[in-house]
Amino acid sequence: MQELKVCVYDAGAGARVGSVVGDSVYDLNLCCVQQMANDRQVRESYRLADTMVPSQLEAFLSGGGAVLSAARAALEFVLREGSRQGPAGESLLHDAKAVQLRAPILPTSKVVCLALAYKSHADIGGKTPYGNPEWFIKMSQTVVGPEEWVILPKHHEGPVVYGTELTLVMGKAGKCIPEDQAMDHVWGYTILNDVTLRGRAREPNRKIFDTCAPVGPWIVPQDQIPDPQNLGLLFRLNGRKVQDGRTSSMLFPVSAMVAEISKWFTLQPGDIIATGDIGATEALKPGDVMEAEIERIGILRNPVKLEE
């Protein structure tokens, strides 16, 4: 099976869906064009590829298993053939350092975050864990992508903390989803860093501010991670490890989280559910570089500065 790291990249002509392979980003739609052009007219190849492997994230996720299979086949073909240009001379791949990776979400995505999903997090705050999954919402406009600045609000005088969170990306719409069917609605996994203001009494004021939700660097399809309840979680500040845990310590399985959240509103393709972190013990400061890492997914890196 060809593995994918599905990203949203911008090489200067707008955001498109790609897959990171080593130090390169391959355009999955154009890889499909190249594959189709092998035995079809060029114009027909572009039309088919737009249907089979859409270039935009919403259609890509909504296409489910058919799009995923076609994207894998296209990338495998291009890698095997060593192709670097499409039928019209366009680049099939880019140097990852020469493009900007965007947060792999939609402008309309709901950003749902679990509260106190690990006992260690509750212990750090001196709180009692909840008996059921409890959640809150971050606005999608608070999301930033990999390598983008996280800005510490100048009007907040207390600590600002962080957290590596396994994050579900929904691929199928659903309301009141039974727990035993929840994973059928999950397309894959990414990382969210839950940047939080400590010392503020009201939850919304602690969790919702500009740049408080770095997400990325890409989405890994669900079938590449057979057990989301057994993944390592790390967080590094300036290369120094400050969080080290495993998703096996979650108080609730991810399927229960999906089921609980979907009782209250319909989950749509592209919505994300961040499943909580193990707790932070020190504060961020301007100049820090954060790295949120999850086993089998990757590293989400963001620098920190103070609001001007």
C-alpha cells in the first residue's frame, strides 16, 4: 500500500492537495493526470483526474475510499515511473522547502477540542476528570499551519501553555453516530497544538484567541494507523522534551468522543476533533520554537512571538 501524507500546499498559485514524500511535495491531482495520460487523450486525462483525485481538500475528503485509492495509485505510478512533469509540462512535485504548507482544514471546519481527556491533565490543574467526554469549540479562524507564528496576546499577563493532541479528521457526515460506527466517519489523523491562556477564569477566554490552534502538518489516512489508542505523544520546546505520553492513557476512546459530540450537531467532512493532551507544566515565552509530535504522523512546528 502506497502511504500518503495528505497536505494542503501553496506553490504560489493557490492551495492544492498534495502528499509529502521525503523532501518533496507531490501534487496528487496532477499525478493522476499523468497516470491517465498514459492511455487517454490529454484533455480527457485532466477531466477524469479532477473527478478521481480532486485538487481541493473538501472534495478530496468527501470522496472517501474511492479518492483515497485513486490518489495512492497515481502517486505510486509517478514514483515508479520517475515522472517529474505532467502532460502540459507542469511540475508534479515541488521541493518541500519551496512551498508553504497550509493547515489541512477547510474555512468552514468545526474545530472541536476535548477537555481533560487525560487524568494527568486534570491532576496538573487540580481538577476532577469528567465522567463523559466534554468538549469545547475553537473558531476555524484561530487555526494556523505548520511553521506559522503563534502570537502570545499582549493583554494576557498569565502563563500561556501548549499540548500535543491526536486530532481526528472527519470524512463522512453524521449525526448521533453510534460508537461502534464512529470510526467509519473518520478519514484520518493530524496534530493540533492546543495553545491555552492560564489564569483566566472563563473557558472561552482561555481557549479562543488568534493563532491558538496550530494544525498540521498533514493528514495521515486512517488505515495507516490501525490503533489510534497506542501512539506516542511528544512536545518539545527549543528541542527540549516537555511532554511525553501515549494515547493509551486517554480516559475515553476516540470512538466515544465522536459518538458524544455527534449527539449535539452534525459532523461534516473536514471537521476536526482534537482529543486532548497530557498537560503542560511550563509556560511559553517569545522566541520559543514548539514541536508537537505524534508517532506515525509527524511533527507540527511553530515559532512563538509576542503580539505587537
